[in-house]
Amino acid sequence: MNALSPRRRHAALAATAAAAALAGGAAVWLLRRFDPNAANSPLPGCVFYQLTGLYCPGCGMTRAAHALVHGDFAQMLAMNPLLPWLMLALPLLVLHAYGYRLPKAVVASLTSARLWIGLLLGFWVLRNLPWPPFAWLAPG
């Protein structure tokens, strides 16, 4: 894989940032206009939950984002506590992908398959356990 020149890297990052801003703006508009908690919401529910009755790691993510754009941080955490972590990790992963230097510990954590698989599988199992404190990880 050839490394991009600094000029091309900055141009690629600017294009990615513009696309992310456009997609983010559209998502905010959608979440401000439609309530995923409403019965007649056009926003889809979780197919995995509908088929199995179990929560997946992403269950509640749309409702968490809805709470976030309405400034309800407690509700956001109640719906899916992974959202703030993913919001921090994604921009760092993009910067790393474009060749920007990040601290080695950050890169090692963000690119560790064991960390992500363990985190997601652990969260998936724990949020489906029916007793506290694990039941608090379920959406709602």
C-alpha cells in the first residue's frame, strides 16, 4: 500500500470530513423530525431483536442518537451506553487510516481485534442477562 503524500492525505481527509458532515447533518435532521420511539416511526427497529427477542450490541442505537440530538444524555446512555465510545473511536480510526500519527497506546487499543470482539461479545451477552446490574444495559 502506497502512503499518500501529505497534500493528498489532507485532501482525502477533507473529503471524508465533508461527507461525514453531510451524512451527520442528514441524520440529525432525520432524528429531529422523526421519533424512533413512536409506534408509527419510519425508522426501522432491530431485526435481530424482532427475530430472537434478544438485544444485539446495536439495539437502542437509533433511540440513543435521537436522545443525543435532543440533548437528553441520560436517556442516550440508557438506550445504548456504547454510543459515546463509538463517537470517540470512529474519528480516531479515520485519522489513523489516513496516516495521522496517534499515540501508540491509542492505536493499539483502537486496532485490536481482541478488544473490539471482546467488548462487543461481552456487551451482547451481559445486556441480555435478566438481573441487575446487567439488566441496566438493555435499551430503555
